[in-house]
Amino acid sequence: MSVTKPQGTMLGHPKGLFLLFTTELWERFSYYAMRAILVLYLVDQVDKQGGGGLGWTQADALSLYGTFTALVYLTPLIGGWLADNYLGQRKAIYFGGALMAAGQFMLAAPHAWFPGAETTVFYIGLGTLILGNGLFKPNISTMVGDLYEEGDHRRDGAFTIFYMGINLGAALSGFVVAWAYTSFGHTEIINGQEVFVNNWQAGFFCAGVGMILSLIIQFLFAQKLLGDIGTVPAAKLERERQAELGQTRKEPLTKIERDRIKVIMVLGLFTIIFWAGFEQAGGLMNLFTNEFTDRYIGTWEVPTTYFQSLNAIFIVLFAPVVASIWIRLGKREPNSPVKFALGLFLLAIGFLFMIGAVVQMDGSPDAKSSMWWLVGAYFFHTMGELCLSPIGLSMVTKLAPLRIASLMMGAWFLFIAMANKVAGVVGSFIGHGGGKEEQLANAMSIFAGIAITATVSAVILYFMADKLVDWMHGAESKSDSEEQALEQEIAVTAEHEAIKR
């Protein structure tokens, strides 16, 4: 049995890519809308019926945030295995999306519905989200790779386009969720003072709606645009392929396959360092924005969650630019490990801007830092992400053996899971409800420590690059057809963005 792939292209790529692009766009809208307000909801001291938060300390909130995001990237290892062996990728996406929508709507349930059990319902909602994400996340990415035959140089371009879909959803989420929790909030008199109570549940509800849209789009168009891709478990396909070749037993991994897996493992370790720093965005940097940043433009105060959209906006704007730079470098284009090293170095530069923000405050908790420090930090973090994240996804699909493709994608997300937990632990060093002066001093130490670690890691990886390329056994080889395909990628991306805008 072979997997039927539908005919026809759009902007030089299979039409199914744009279905997966749109499905992932709304799923990422759902996730990032929730991510943008999770820590803010946890630390909000107001706990009234219909709104408010849970009143946790900043350290506890950041620790929980790290645990949650770690599990979000850990469960894809299980979800990838289930899809490879039993469900197939398509069913895994449906089941996962339904669980994620249910989890978001649990978080959206008003406190008044569960008096005394708000925290319990909150944990159940998070748990449901984690399980659903484990089924959804690795399989949508693997299906992108399955659209292309082995050796098709459009694959890297496809992941760049797919990655732009992720970030369009993420960019939209920060603005929509801010509108929701403020528009449906209300004012109350507490201790003689008028207090505005944000309705965080309205934000979680918007996230649930985004997940429902993702499911509907996939359900309506998957068979037409994807054919049979994702309907048959990969392990079954591999067994049938071996039967056609007269192989009756499971073949062990070859030396080439083992070497390629070693590359995934080594780069995965450096990925932990990158994402442990990068994921401060939703935790420590989010709190820093809320507490210590002058967010006023004239008389208008920029909502905190707007800054969560900066990264995604920069990706949409600069992904074609970065890809174009690789093209213009031609044969001097750096290999994947060197791009990873560059990503780590750019992360370090971003944290120099956060150090500048703390220095500007001169240790005074009453002072506020300029929001432009944050803009600079998010810009360089985004440039680092563009050097590392889409390249990593594409690399896994190129290097992983077919029979364990989803499992290896899950393993890649396992590294990111470790990074997110480390990010939560590092962010929690800001302290358990200490004074503002202590928090500022701790923030300075955290930002400086991440910058130094990222720089040292970048140097080490740079000198390891040649050996890693040897272990890839030709997966990084260059050719004229690749340059032509990458040039087409830039044109396709630019045209697609022009249509969207």
C-alpha cells in the first residue's frame, strides 16, 4: 500500500501545505493566546467572581509556567509514538485538537461556577491541554515533511512558510487576547479604591475558539488537499514497504542512520540552551514588561500582551529576508550547526538589551525602563530563532529514519520540553514576593547569566560544526537545483505575504 498524494500546487508548493499552514495558524493562535496571559492570570491578586486571578507569587507562577510548557513539549514524544504505531497522524490531530479546545474552555470557566474549586478546575484544564498538545504538535509538523519526496529541495522552504503560519497565529493572539480580557473586564471598589478587574477567562475563551477553527478547517479540507497523507500509521507503511522488498524482519538502524540521529541529539542539547533563554519571553520578560516598563505612548498604555506579539510580527516580516540572505551567500551559506551557533549568539545580544533596561532603572523600583529595550531584545531573539527553529524542524525530517519519523520529531520537542522547565526554574530566581529592589537585582543576574551561557555555547558549537556535517552523510550537500529552489522560496514567501497583507 502506498500513500496517495494529491496533485496540484499553489505558489510552487503542494496545496496541502497551505491547509497545514492554516490549521497550525489557528492552533498556535490558541496556544499563544493562553500563553500570553497564563503568568499574568496566576499572579493577579484580585480574586472576585467572574474575573481576577489566583494570587500566586511571581516565583510560583514562573515555576508552574515552566512545568506546563515543559510538559507541552514532552507529551509529543508519546503522541508521536501513538501516531506512528496506531492512530496515524490525521486521527492524532483530530483527537489532540478536541482535547486542547476542551482544556481552553475549562480555563475559561468563570470562578463563580466552581466556588472553592477554581484551582482544581484550572489544573484539570491545563492537564487536558497538555494531553491534546502531545497528540497534535509532532504530527502536524511531520505531515509537512510527508508532502515532499526524499531529496525535494523545496522542503526547507515549506517549513519556512509553515513557520510563518505559526507566527501569524501567534501575532494575532496577543492583540485579540488583550482586547478580550480588557473589554470584558469590570471595575470594583476594593478597600475604598476603584480597581479594574481583568477578565482573564474571556482571553482563555478566545483561545478555545481559535482551536475550534483549526479543527473545522482540517476536517473540511484534509482529504481533498492531503489525500491519504497521515491516515496510515508510519510503522504500518514501513512494514508494507519492507514486505514489498522481501524483508520479513525489522532492520536495525544502519551506521548512517545512527550518525544522523547523533546529529539530532547533539544539536538538541544546544537547543535546550537557546529555548531556556528564549522562553523567558512568556515568563520573566512578561512580568518585567508588566511591572518595570514604561508602556505609555502619550496617554495610552500599551497592553502587556502586545509585546508577546512582537516576536511573531518580526518573524513574519523578516523570515523572507533571512532566507534571502542565505541565498545571496550562495556557496558560502553556513551549514545548519553554524546557523544554530549564530542563533545562540543573537540570543545573547537580545539579553544585553534586557541588561540595558535594568541599568536604566539604576536600582530604583519606582523608575520605569523604556519599552524600546524590550523591542530590541525581542528583535534579536527573533533573528536567533530564525537561524535555529525552522532549520531544526527541517533537519529532523531530513535526518530521521522514516519508520521513526514522528517519534524523532517528538524527541526533538523533548529537548524543548527540558528547555522550558529550565526556563521556569531560572525565571523563578527573581524571588518569592521579595521587594522590588531585590527583584531588579535578581533580574539583572538572570539576564547576564543567560547572555554569558549563550555566548559560550555558540563558540563551542561553531567549532563542532564540521564534525556534525560529516555525521549527516550528505544531507547538507549543495547543488544548483537547491539554489534555484531557495530562490523560488523567497518569491513564494513574498507573494504570499503580499496577499495576506
